[in-house]
Amino acid sequence: MRIVKPEVEIITPINGEEILKHLEQVGRICYRSEDRITEESAKQFVAGIIKRGHEAVIEHFNITVKFITDRGISHEIVRHRIASYAQESTRYCNYNKDKFDNQITVVEPVYITNCEDDDTREMWFKACLTAEQYYFELSDRGCSAQVARSVLPTCTKTEIMVTMNLREWRHFIKLRAAKTAHPDIQILAKDLLNQFKAQIPVVFDDLNFEEE
């Protein structure tokens, strides 16, 4: 059994300045102010529409992000409706094959990572091993992957590609980085926010969750 940490990676090639110029070109049609476009005007324009809540404009750029997380957290991710998804399928991925090194992969929950109680950590580890054992036994008895998967734990690793427009990514982060969100999805959302801020000027600058 392999244990991994959650990860998030922006797949779409990012040129922050070009994104802002694209959004400005889209948004200025609303005011027919295309004549005010300059080499330096995009940042101020995009900052202004976000401040005024005119976020429909930023729906005009999509970004694809890859999450490595557990099945439980992926179920929260796919609750976001304005998005496209492609996800590792436990129906078709048979972890009892060489392709997967004949083992399941699980994501260690942040609670377990930070837990100082060795007995609790050992209990979680043994439960995952037991699930793996019975998954392989079912597979060896001729059960298909889609049948054997019924004994896999919620913490089974999954990889999921998510495509959203910038407005929906802002909404995603507002919900999933908040202190009321699940701790494991908070880690992903805050990591993603930091990556967005580093690569795309203005669009995410007003979102801050580190203090929570």
C-alpha cells in the first residue's frame, strides 16, 4: 500500500498579463470603451469589474487544474456544477495489476498526519491495509474492478482534472478555503489560491484565507 499527500497542479499554460488583456477586451464591449485599451489598462479594468461585482466578465477564461486527493474530497469537488471533470475511475483501474504496482494508493488525512496519538495512526493504517487485502482477494476470485472497489476506503487516492472559468474558481476557493470547509479540501484550495495569485495578477488578490 502506498501513502501519498494531496497535491494540486495548474495544467493550463498561464500568461497572467495576456489573461488580463483578454478579459479587458471582453469586458469593454459592455461599455463600448474599446478605445480606452492601452498596454497598461488591463489590470485596472479587471480590478474595477471585480470590485463592482461584475464577475460575468471573468467567466470568459477557463483553467484546468489537476487534483490528487481522496475519493471523499473528490465528491465535494464535483458538487460544483459549472465545471467539467475527468476522473480516475475505480471501475476501470484495477489496482491488482502491475500497472499500479499491485497495490492501492491512499491519501493520508491531515488529521492523521498531525495526530500525536500513535494508536490512532496505527488504527487508520491497519484499516487501509485490511481494505487492500480484501480488494485483492475479491479480484483474485474473479471479481471485476467495479465489484472489488466496493471495499476500498474513502481515503483511496484519485486524480481528477477540473476545468472551470475564473469566476467559478473564485467561488470554489471562497467555499473550500474557508475555515468551515473540510480540512483536507482547505489544503488544496489554499494551495491553488497561492498558485493563482503567483501567476495571474489582480483576479484573486482580494481573496485571503491564511489567517483562518
